[in-house]
Amino acid sequence: MISPNDIKIKAERKYVGYLQSVVQEIPFSKIVIQGDKTYNKNVISDFQKNILALVNHSKEKKGFGYSIDYETVKTKTIGTQTLPTIIYFETEKDFIKFLGKEKDVENFINDWQIIHTHFPELKDWIIKNPTKIIQHQGKWESIIKVCNYFKNCPKPNLYIRELPANVHTKFIESNQSILTELLDIIIQNHINFNEREFEKRFNLKFREPLVRFKILDKNISQNYFSSIDDISIPISQFEKLNLPIKKVLIVENKTTLYTTLTLPKMDNTIAIFGQGNAVANIQNAKWLNDISVLYWGDIDVHGFEILSRIRKHFKHTKSILMDKATFKKYFENDSGKPTTDTTTLNLTDNESELYNLLKANNWRLEQEKIPFDYVNRHFDKE
């Protein structure tokens, strides 16, 4: 037989539907609880115990909650008994108080009406997401302020903490998820829907990753940067870089980046510190298509995979010091990190042959293990 706890569980499942009906202004109608009303036909004590528990938690005894309709049935084993046939909540108050949700519902009604007053276009969202109204109870005044600001200024071009929305500085950052859902509706004609990051999606300034590079031509360093040769700038600025550069060398290792300044004289050249993210950082720098691009990575599977990714954007990229002769000469039996990449790589035949050898044996030769004199002789030929 159904227990009071079973009724509570089933009633909670109907709570969201009830909240939706409140928003839709549908008058409350009796909520019937379906459940197992069979009983142990052999042990009358069990039957009486179950019935007593059911009655003691009902509106009949507590003054609120579920009501029970009965019928009298004559049984073969335990005689004539009064059995529950329908369990239901007759009034809205009975239902809410049984669930202990009086305050939640009061706050919900107040909040959804305020939201709807400011943004009637959110009504369908409210109907679909009543529990989110409750989850953010106490925040709606600030949420509405932020939404109002964006509605009036849909392309702020400011940092989040600069927004004059009259909320505390970390509020937007802490509530991006709910704000995203609402703003996607409120300012849908001004959103970058292909962007997932909050700042990019809603036309805000954002902290860009930096591209770090060293200037290997002293004339460029002196003439453009007061002899400064180690520079980091935002990606957007790097994409617009306008210098007399004819060659770019991408290196993955920080130690190698420092030693590039000891290379033979390299006119009109800069060295970019890739850090494995070279593609993401420079892929939109179209001026690289018009100059020589060299890539110098570790001789391991990941080095060649990075090279392949760079070539998706800059097909003319040439690998440097990533050949079989260099590997055989300086390999010290170091192990690499296994790869999970299963794509077809954009490598030359010689590079593919070495890549497969490294992959099969999990071998690695790091850049810094190649002596300077060997490196310098190589670049003398470039």
C-alpha cells in the first residue's frame, strides 16, 4: 500500500507542473496521486498499520495535505474493511503546505511577476524554467539591472567589471550561466551566437592571450622598439603587426626562445614562443602568408602534431632541425608522451616516416639537447 513518504515523492514530482500553471494563470485543480493501493490480504495487523500511517499524515488529521476517499470492501481473509480509493490534494494550500513550500511559492510568484513586468518576452522561458526562478531567489533585482543595461546598450565594448549596471563587481562573473540564458532572448539580435565565452558572446572586452616574440634583427629592435627585443602583445595587436619582417621562426621551448638571440645574424626575422598554442594564437595573422614561416619543435610525436596544425593555416611552413639525421645524432633514449591523435597529419614523407618511428617507440629528443654549434651551422644555411 502507498505510504505517506511515497505520496511526498509523487507530490514533489508534480511541483514543477504546478509552478508552470501558476505562471500560465491556470486555476488550481485537484491533484490526484496515483499509487499502489493494494494491501497485504493475509495479515490484518500490517493492513491496519499501513492504513493508520496513511490517515495520520492526511488532511483529516493534520488539517492540511492530502485527502483520502474510501470505499468499504468485503474481503475473504480480513473481513470487511474500509480501503483508500483516491488520494488527492483538494486545494492549492493543501498541496503547498504539505510540501513545505509556502515561502518558496510566495517568492516565486513575486519574482516571476517582476521579471515578466520588465521583460514580457521571457514568459516562455519562465514557464519552462520555474525552478531556476527559485534557485536564484534573492538575486533577481540585480539580474534585472544587468539585463536592463544590456537591453539599452547591447554592444558595450567594456570589460565586465567596467559595466555601469549598478551591481557589485563580481556579480556578473558569478552569474554568467543564468544571464546568458536571459540575454540570449532579450538581445538576441545583437549576440555572437557562435561564441561560447560570455565576453565574446555579448560584445564585451576580454583579456586576450599574449603572443610573445623575440626580435632577431637588431635594426628592427632599435628602430621600432628602442632596442627592446623580447615583446608580448595581445593576439589582436599581433594580427595587425606591421614590421619589415620576412621570416618567422616558431619555437616551443622557452630555453630555445632565449637562445635564438645567439643565432647567426637573421635579418628581418622574429622568433615566436609557441607554447603548443601557436595555431590558436597566430592563425588569423594573415600577413604570415606572405613571409617565410619556420617551425622548430621537439622531435617527438607532439612536435610533429603541432607542425601539422600550423600547416592547416600556413601551408608553406617549413620544419627546422626536426629531421632523422639530427635525431640519430643526439637522441639519448628519452621517452616521450604517448599521443591520442588519430587524424591524418599534414607532414612531408620524411617527416611522416620519422613521426611513425617516434610514435612506435615513444621516443623524444628535446630542442635544448641539440648543441648550439650544430644549431648555428644549420641556421647559417637558412
